[in-house]
Amino acid sequence: MMSFKPIPIEIMQIDAEKSFRLYIKVKNKFVLFAGKSIVFTEEHKARLLASGLKRLYVRDTDEEPLKRYTAKHMDKILSDPHVAPKIKAKIFYSSSTYTMEEVFKDPRAETISEMKNTINPMVKLLLEDQDIMRNLLVLTEHDYYTYTHSVNVGIFATALAIKLFEKDMGGHNMYNLGA
């Protein structure tokens, strides 16, 4: 039996290519809304919102392409004033996890450089939006495992961000951490 994961409509970027199918839920049944090759348009978004739908669904088998898509469009998603802080926090959390998983799977410089495009907007958002930090802390109240995992991801993401920013500054340690 197929399993589906809900995603907020706000993740979808207008006229951006995607490599996963989008579904809507109609009377407890999942109905294909847009196939892999269909580009999500302003008309799609307007139709969904006019119908009162707030989320789309992807099959669990499409979770990896969704994660790559979200990471690719992270800057636009997190800087969009129409995306609620709670949704940004959830996107932030799942993208942090994905980023760290990718770096641990493939710690080459190319992978780290690619992940920089995901990390930079997240660090910027943390520095600019206090609501995100509050919402991230609410996520950690779910259970102890989630809390511990969140702390670990935060530590690794921060360490990686420091290293990336240090490289941008010509090797100078901007935090003066033991250097």
C-alpha cells in the first residue's frame, strides 16, 4: 500500500521544475494533481487555495526528490513573507536533517559546497527571524528523541556553517574560536 507525506503548498515554487508527483486528498483518497513533468504554476496554486486546500501530498517513494527540490529552493521559501513561521520552522528542520545526512553520506568538498546553498539561507533566517527559533524549540517539545536529534543537527549545521563562512573569509576565523 502506498504511503503519502503531506507538504505545505508554500514549498512549491512557481514555474520551477520538479521530479516528483503531487497529490491532493479528496474524501480520504489521494488523487494525482500534477505528474513529474508538470511544472507548478500560479494557476495551480490559485486553484488549490480557492478550493481551501492548504497542503499537497507526495508519495514516500518521492521523498528524496522532494528533499532535493526543497534544498534547491530554500532561499526563496525561507525569505517568502507569505510562508508562516511555523511552516518555515518545519521546512528548516527537515532541510537541516537532509543537509547533514547528505554531508555524512558524501563528505567531499563538492557536496559541502552544494549544501552551502541550503545552509546560508537557514543561518540568515535564524539571525533575522526570532519566531523561527521559537517554532524550532516547539518542535523539540514533541519528545526527547526529537529534542536530542534537533540539538545534534543544530550543532553539526552550525559547525558546518562556521567552516563555510570561514572559507568565504579567506581562511580567517570570524568567530576567533581557538585561532
